[in-house]
Amino acid sequence: MSKPNMDEKWREIFDCKASLNIPEHEMSCWSKEGYDELLDVTKKIFFDLKKSENDSAKNEIKNVLDVGCGPGAYCKFFKEQGLEVLGVDYSENTISVAKNKYSEINFKVEDGYNLSFDNKTFDLVISIGALQCLYDHEKFVNELIRVSKKFVIISTLYRQRKSSDPFKILAKQLKKDSWPTREYHPSELIELFEKANFKTKIIKKNGKKLIKDGFFVIAERKN
């Protein structure tokens, strides 16, 4: 099973769901509880980052890129905070839904492996729940890093055991399922950020409870 087949299969699934009259969480392949929690944790992380603006002007957040934006709920939140927002997704149907629902926000179809933006274009880049549906997580994460000027926030599914080669785990999954969801040990993502001179923080809990659907990585560029 090649990379394009897995990625294309997931894109077809999201295109199909976006053509149905269903709630946003179902369109994004989440339970209502999981969808709401991920949005809630993202908001909390953002407000914590906003507090850091008071400590240093270099931490000011003026614009946001949401990669794998889905129907646009996260973009709506950031727009309400007075930020310049752009939501991108590889599903054309999903982008159409987002544009119709939130006409005041900019959305466009983009390939997360090859974003059409210059280096360090956005103060904050987020990608919530997309990583588990992609074959080449390294290429995807490195694109988020490339276009981020200051911060990256990622959420994905959690795997307890660290692997020296996450692609081997995926290869086994692909023998059984052409479009599996992937899990990651946090260290596998931290390594990518450290190579790019980012410092990272891992969030596994929402308050006192473990996050139902995985974990978050908060990464900040050191210079």
C-alpha cells in the first residue's frame, strides 16, 4: 500500500462526509465528546500562549493557520479572538462547507505536504486531529514547522510504546486496512521539533482527566 493510496482514501472519506447533512463532529470523524474536548483544550492552550505575550512582545500572535481545518470550528474561535485566520484542508468538499458556514473567514484547498506559503508566515500554526490520518507524518510536521514563525500546536492519537521506526507500525496496519488511524508516542514528534530548534511541551490531560482522544504537542521556536 503506497502513501498516495492511504492519503487519497482518507481524503475521499472526508469529501464524502462533507457532502452529507451531518454535524461537524461526524464530518470530522469524531465523537461529539471527543470533538468538543479537543476544541476546549485548544482554546485553553491558546489563552495560555496569550498570557505569555505579556512577558515578551516576541510572543504576540496576530495570525493563525489551521492545517486540516475541517468544517471550520477552530477558525471560528480564532476569528472571534480578533486574529487574522486562514483555514486549509485537502478536502474540497470540506472547504466548501467551511466557506458556506463561515463566510467571513478565509479558507482554501491546500496539500499539507506542500503548503503554498513562505517560511515563517504565521505566528501560530495548528493541526488538530489530522496527523493520525496521514502517511508521511514527518513531511507534514516539517511543513507546519516551516511556515510557523513562533508556535505550532498539534493534537493526535497516543501510543504508549516508543518506536524507532513508526513507519514499520504503519506498514503492518496497512496490510489490514488501507486507511488506518495512526497513533504516536510523543517522543516521535518531539524529535522533529527539536531538530528544527523548537522547544516542546506535551499535554495529556484536560484538567485532571486524560484527554479522551490522544495528546497535544505545543512547540515554540527558539529563535
